[in-house]
Amino acid sequence: MAFDTIEEGFEELEERFDLVRPPHGRDFSRQEIMEQIASATILCSVFDIPIDREIIDKAPNLKLIANYAVGFNNIDIEYCREKGIAVANTPESVIAPTAELALALLLSLSRRTAEWDRTLRTMGRDLKPSRLDRLGLDLLGKTIGIVGFGNIGRSVAVRCQAFGMKVLYYKRHRLSEEMERQLGVTYCDLDTLFETADVVSLHTPLNEDSRHLVDADRLARMKPSALLVNTARGAVVDENALVEALTSGKIAGAALDVYEDADKPNAALFRLDNVVMTPHVGTQTYDARLMMACELTNNVLGFVDGDRPVAYVVRPA
């Protein structure tokens, strides 16, 4: 196991396998992973630890990479296919917590709570806002456009509908009309979604088609009052174009949990009051961590025993 996390949820792995874990409080370094993996048949990885060709080649007996995340951009998937190494992820555990974070970011942005918090802490009792100071945005009756309508996107839709929002969605393969009626959502093309929505929320995986999906052109299509929420992958948004749109007033604000460079978000974002930022914490709850641990454990045991479903990204050769 390359990463540090909660103890609970991995008990069956501890009982059945020689489970090597890093010291509490830190992940294994890249060098330590390459040293520990030499005799491993299973590697438990996480989204922010790259598992590339060099590491894979250090593990001649490797049969399975079990990722403690829904995303798998950290893994060289094509090389795993070439080597016959199975890859699994934890898609179910992240649905509700990621959707909840998207709503938390949207509410903070629309009602400007982060701004008010910073101002109140600075000014204290001297803060006496006027009736027109920093007006927010009601969600009731507004339209949210959801880009990427998998499990997380649908979960966001349900929560937004509870706030009285209308839901537009875009995905590569449109739902049936019956499913759209059941969910109470409306399909539209990307350009129409960006032009129409009061809020755009991103829930698409990162691939060559979605990289910089939100570029200068799409940002220019948005309403000046519109908000952008990204809890998907940082590179889905052209960060430089986003900064320009935010500073020039082309859009009203953005709420971000992910960044093009996770280790070094665009410095200009930190200076903008119309941006709410979190450091990739979509699953940063105890319940989510426990569910992910249980899902990863089930993937490993299902792979070894063949007695339960496995969330494969790459199936065994």
C-alpha cells in the first residue's frame, strides 16, 4: 500500500496478506515504492501518486493495481494493458461526497460566504455592510448546466433540484427520453449549455477530448452573471483563460477543487475575491475514506477469490 489513510476498512487485507504500509502520517516516496514493489503481486495506489512505466517495471510479479480513487490518470493504463496487469478503482464511494462538495462550493460562491468570512475576520465589529454590498445569487429558479452526467453529475442534479434549480446536462451519449423525464433533466449541446446556464458544474473525466474543454471561447459564451464549479479534473479548464474571464468580468465567479497543476495552482487565482478554492478534498470525509477502503478491499478480494464484483478499469489478461 503506497499511501497513508485511515486504519479501518482494510482489516481483511491485513488478515490475509502481507500488507506493507508506510509509516503513519506520510505516503511512501517514489524510491520507497520502487524498493517495496519488487516482490509485490498487488499494489494499492492513490490518485496523487504516479504509477508509471518505471515503477511497473520494478514489479515483475504485479497482477493488480487497486486505486484508492475513482480517477486513474495517475496510472499508465495502456502499459498495464500491454503487461496484462489488471487495474481497479473505487467509483461508488466518491459519488455522494463529491456531489456534496460541489454544492458546498456553489453555495459558498453564490452567497459569497467565503468573502464575507474573510472580511468579517479582518474588520470585526467595524463591519457594517450596506444593503447593496456584495449581493449574492439565489439558486431558486436558476438553471444549472452539468457537463458530464455520470453518477456524480446525476447526484449533483438531484441536490440542485432540491434547491429549485432547473437542470440542463451534456454527455457524449444522451440518455433516453424516458430517463430524462424520470430525472427531470434536459439535454443540450455544449455551446447551448454554456450560453444558457446560470451555473456550469463540471463532472467529466479528463481525456484528450475534455482537456481544456472550458477554454476562452466557452467562457466567453457564459453570462456575465454566471458561475463555474469544477470538482472534476483541473485540466478540463484552461486556467489562464479562466483567470482572464474572472478578472475582466466575463463571468461572475468560479469555485475550484482541482487545478491544472495540483502542486502549483495559478497564482492569480489566490488574489481574486470571486474565486472559492479547496485543495482537492472531494472525498475528504471519514465516511468516504471508510467506504473507499471497503471498496478497495472488495476489489482486491474479488480479484483474488473471484467471488464478488470488481470495479475494473483494466480487466485481467
